[in-house]
Amino acid sequence: MSSSAEAAGTRGRSRAASPASLLYLVKHLELAVTAEMERVTSIAGLTPVQYTALTALERHPGITSAQLARNSFVRAQSMAEMVNGMMQRGLISRERDPRDGRHYLLSLTPQGCALVESLRAPVHNIERLMVADLTLAQAEQLRGYLDTCRRALAPPAPAANVAAR
């Protein structure tokens, strides 16, 4: 074997032997979770992002579309389209903010609540399957580690405006 062939073979082996980066693994996990979520949510005629938005409204009723976009990991423009579609399906309602008439507040309708509830067990099953080979303690450690990583990369919270005007 020539020295260049040996060098090429050695390079290939050393790369293959190195562990995958955490970013690579996180992205592959995200893709796998998204595929499973699409399988589960499509039965109800939803996308994973729509399901995320509905669960965000379940946790934070009476928020604006912009707040819902942040809680659902999408741009405000995308959320506006999504809100219209979910309103047409009767899953969410929109009412003027009594404190600021320029804004609308979004909430789940009873139909939206029922839909989220109908998907709760299948979605929980995805998480259960994902951590099936971990002990309960390992799964909780993983949750803690992921939350720590999420917080480390989260944008800083906006400073409160304390200047008197």
C-alpha cells in the first residue's frame, strides 16, 4: 500500500473514531423528535409547531401573538398566519387586551383544550420512548443538563425600564 493510501486510511479511521459533537447529537435528536411529533400531531391535523403553540397557550393563557411566537420558537410573521388558521379551526380565541386596546390576547377555546388533551398521552409517549434506556435518575439529570445548556444560550432578559418619565 502506498504511503498516501495509508495516510488516507489513517485519516478516515481517526475521524470515524472521534465522538460526534454535542451540537451534532442535539440536532439529530431534534430531527428525530420532530419526525415523531409530526407522526403524532398529523393525526389531529396539526404540525408540531402548532401543537407547541397550543401547549404554550395552555401554560400561558391571555398572551399576545408576539409572546406566543417567542414561546413557540417561530417568527412573529409566521405566528400571525398560524393564529389565523387555528382561529378558523376554533382552537384559539382572540380578544382585545382591556389594558391596551392595540393588542389582542390569545387563549385556547374548549375545542383547543380538548385537542391538546387528546394528544397529551401520545406526545408523552415520545418522551418516554426517548429516555427508555435511562434510569429515572439519569432522565432527570438529562433534563437538568439540557435546561442548563438552554439557559446558557438564552438571550438575556430585557432590563426593566426603571427611568421615571
